[in-house]
Amino acid sequence: MEIYTSVMENSSFVTHILLSAYYGMESLKPLYFCIFMILYIVIIVENVLLIGIIYTEKALHQPMFMFLCNMGANGLYGSTALLPPLLTNLLSNSYEISLPCCQTQIYSLHTYAIVEFTILAVMSYDRYVAICCPLQYHTIMSLTKVYKLIVFSWLYPLVAFFLFFLLTLRLKFCANTIDKLYCINYSLVKLSCTDTTIVNIVGLLSLIVYAVPQLIMILYSYAHILRVSVWSSKESKKKALQTCTPHLFALINYSVGCFFEILQSRFNTGYLPYTTQIFMSIYFLIFPPFFNPAIYGVSIQAIRTPLFKLLKNKNRLSPTK
């Protein structure tokens, strides 16, 4: 009993979290810094450019592009929650961050992941309506409904995760080392010296709330799209494929990242090379916001045309020797 009391008293002194995964980067810190800095700059440029084109081109003020614009904003949100702190830690000789900063990063990264999946689910519904109910599309996907879906895509994850995260905020911590480049909820909960049974059970149940409705919507939408496409003409099949391909790529890209994160969080991956572990741990936070603007910008002509026009005009305005 005395030992338990002593541990509980010491837990109040845990004010900083050590991110021990950075020690593996020490020999190549300048290289890692340059790589992550370039990635962050590219992510910002790509997503700001995508949002800017959708905002300025009136022809793109349609449901699909409005959802895509929000996906770009969420990509900026998630990458900013990860990369600036990561770059700061690479410049520092200490890999500690304050407990409040760690908790803030957890909330930002987890809500980014849920918002991303929710937007993907909403976009799948939009594609279902466009392909399966083309004549009623503008009636079903009215401007009011689009705004409601966008608000829902953000508000639902932000509130739902906050209610669960309150359980983590109440925990006391006896240890302060997380073997990752950033804080995640599961790793922080494992540092607690109090009973975490309820937190673990609620955490597993919360996965159902965060993921199952979106998954059902995606599967339902694509099942109907596939059913309609089977009985459609060759031209209609081609058009449906062109319409859905960017979304499917984005969905697969996100799913691979989530799979890597779950694999690392729940299983021992210490036998893997260090660079592989780093790649797996940051995939879902960097590669979706890195690839999604490129995928949509190249594959959709409505975005590609004004993008190339903008780049062409900039080249004309640039000074020549």
C-alpha cells in the first residue's frame, strides 16, 4: 500500500513526455530535417493551391469539389499537428514535450484521422448520388445539405473524440516515455499508474462510433455504384470509373496508413528496421495530404485545366533573361 501511495505521489511530477524514437535519428538529423521540411512545404503548397483553385473557380462550386476543399483543409490541419513539432524536436537536443502539448497533439491527430474518414464517407455518398440518381442529383445534394454534411464531417469527430478523450485527461502518469515521434492516445494511456480498464473498453467501443458508420456508408455507396455500373453501357462504365478512381485512390491511401498505425500500436514491430518503423508511423499523417491534391489535380480535368492555366500564366509573368 505504501509503495502504491508513493507511486501515485510521484505521478504528479510527470509534466513532460519523452519521445524516444528521435534517438534513432541522431546520426542523420540534418537529412531527416530536410526531408520533413520539404514534405511539409509541398503539402502546404499543394493543398493551398487546391483550395484556392476551388474557391476562385465558380465552375468548381459543386458538392464534390466543396468536400475536396475540406479534405485539403483537413490535410493541412493534420500535417501541421505533426510536422512543425517534429521539425522543432529535430533541431533540439531534448526530445521532451510538455504533457499539455502532448495531449493537444493527441487530440489534433486523432480528430484529423476521424475527420478524414468522415469526409471520405461523405464523398462516397456524393458519388453514389451522382452515378445512381443523376437526374435527382442537384435536388438531393442541395447547397443546404452540402453545408450540413461539411459541418457534420468536422463537428461529429471533434465532439465525439473529445468526450472520449476526457477519460485520458483524468489519468495520472507514472512513466513519461513514448517510443514514437509523436503522441498518440493509446501510448499515453499505457503510461498511466491508475486502472485503465474502463478507458481501454471505452476506447474499443469508440472505434465503432468513429469508424463503423463511415464504413457502412462507403460500402453501401460502392455496392450500389457497382450494381448500376454492371447494367450500364460501356460509356457509362467508363464515366463512373473516371469519377470514382480518385476517391478510391484516396480511400486506399488512407486505409493503408491506418493499417500501419494499428499494426504499430497493437503489435510489436521492434524487429523491423528503424526507417521502416518511421515510414509506417507517419504514413497516415503525411502521405494522404501529400498525394490527395496531386491525385485529384491530375485526374480531374475541371481542376487540372485551371491549375495548368495558373502555372502557365506564372511562367509568362516570370522575368526572362
